[in-house]
Amino acid sequence: MTREEIETAVRDVLAEVMDVDRRNIGPEFGQKSCDNWGSLTHLMLITELESRFSVAFSSQEVPQLSSYSRIVEALASRAKNR
């Protein structure tokens, strides 16, 4: 999967889980900028990302995945290592 494909898929997942317009999701989008991003939606997001990308995040990684940019970086680095 290319970085561009990862970015598009992450944007789609975030839009779906956080119930926001995907056009509003960019590098600055994250927990601090999204009112809908609470603890429950964060867990829903992680579950959906793991399912969509066939990955498993460690308990140490989960709290760090708090923004669009961090999620894309985490998934892009995993794609390189495959």
C-alpha cells in the first residue's frame, strides 16, 4: 500500500468513526481539534484501523495514535517493514 493510499484510507476511517466530513481531515486533525474524539470513539477508531489494515497495535501504541498524522506515520512505517 502506498502512502497516498494509506492517507486516503485513514481519512475515510476517521470520517466514518468521528462522524466528520473527510474534507476537514488533514495533518492538523486530531483529538485536540475534534470534539467527537473521546475515549470510546478512540477505541472504535483503533478497532476499525486494525481491521481495515490487518494490523494489531500494542497497548503502548494505542494512546499515541491521537492524530491523523500519527496514525498515517504508524501505518506507513508498518507498510515499509512488510
